[in-house]
Amino acid sequence: MRAASSSALATVISAWCSTTQAPAPGVEPHRPAPTTAALEAAVDGGELSLDIAQILPITELAIAHRRIEPGWVRGKIVLTADR
């Protein structure tokens, strides 16, 4: 397992925060999503970490799914987009 770099982790979290749904009516909204710079600072400061078990191209999605399905993978499997 390896730790994610601060910029990679910040990018992942920032993307996730920007795609979350608005709260339901009557539910108090969460704090605004942190900026990428704030996330990078949190990772660099040791306040935030993410263990990455493996990085695979998205073309190997089936392999990634087979690895996480049994539930024994510790950390995240990151899929990268081919360009």
C-alpha cells in the first residue's frame, strides 16, 4: 500500500466534493467543499491521508472489481483515464 501524493489526493477529493448532491429540504447544508490548495496543505501537514492499494487504467475495470469484491483490499483502487 502506498500513500497518495498531496496533489493527487486533493484532485480526487475536490472532484468528489464537486459532484455531491445538494442536501434534502430541511437538512442543514455542509460546509463548502475545501479548495484544492487547502486539501494539499492538509495532506502535506499529515491531517489527511488516503491509502492507495493499486492504480489501474480504466480498461482494467473488471480486474479492479474482482479484487475489491471479496472485501479484503485495504486502501483504494484508483482507475485512471487513458488519454
